Amino acid sequence: VERTHDASHRRRSGGGGDVLYPVLAGRLSIALHSSDEETQSMIRLHPQLFYFSCSAQESYTPYCCDFGPVSVADVIEFCRFVDDKVSDTRLANRHLVYYVTDVPEFVTNSAFLFAAWLKLSQGWSAEYASAPFSGDAGIACKVMP
């Protein structure tokens, strides 16, 4: 598995306006979309990519007025969900794109979930697992005010 921390590899255009943030270089990325219509448009524009998502980044039971991160059970479920996509032989020759609504809390939780997946399912160190999401090129910085 290629582990890249060079900021020049963190963002690449999917063409047609979609920006992909690599999680696993050449295999899995995250895209931020502002609406269902944008997601549908990107799916039509990029049939060679496999777009997928779930609501894990949106699920959280607050203690008071806080939001996230998600529960340990949600982390485990998310890891299994992504593992299923990555290991699906029908998708072996397609780049996987996890799309998330560009709401700051959802993007931050998505970054957390993917870092957890890289650590738990791919065996990366915590430092490597968090690197694709940190710094100025990280996806959370793209939606924060």
C-alpha cells in the first residue's frame, strides 16, 4: 500500500469540477459535495469511478451541545463497510470515491473515520493514518470557516 504524505498528492482533480482527496493513493479518495445534485452530476461525469457513501459521519448522540466523533460501534461498522468496498472483486479495477456533504462536522467525522479505518483495517501507524487529513492540504481545512 502506497502511503503518501506529499501535499502535491493529496488533491487531484477528478475532472469536471470534482476534487478528490486521496486516502489510499490510486485506490480510494474522498470527495466533498454540496448537494445530492452535485453528487449525481459527478456520477454521470465520471462513470469510471465508483462513488459510495453512508451516514456514519452524520450519526452522533450528543452529550450536550457537542458533535462527534462518532461512537466506537459506528467506527467498527464503518471499517467493515469500507473493507467490503475495497475487497469487492467487482470493484477491483475502479477507483473508489467516498462522497460526503461539505458540512464541517460531517467532513471532520469522515476524516476521523477514515483515519480509524487506515489504522484498524490497513495496519497503518496513527501518524500515517492521520497524515492524509492533516495540515493545510487536509480535507477538514477545506470546509472550516
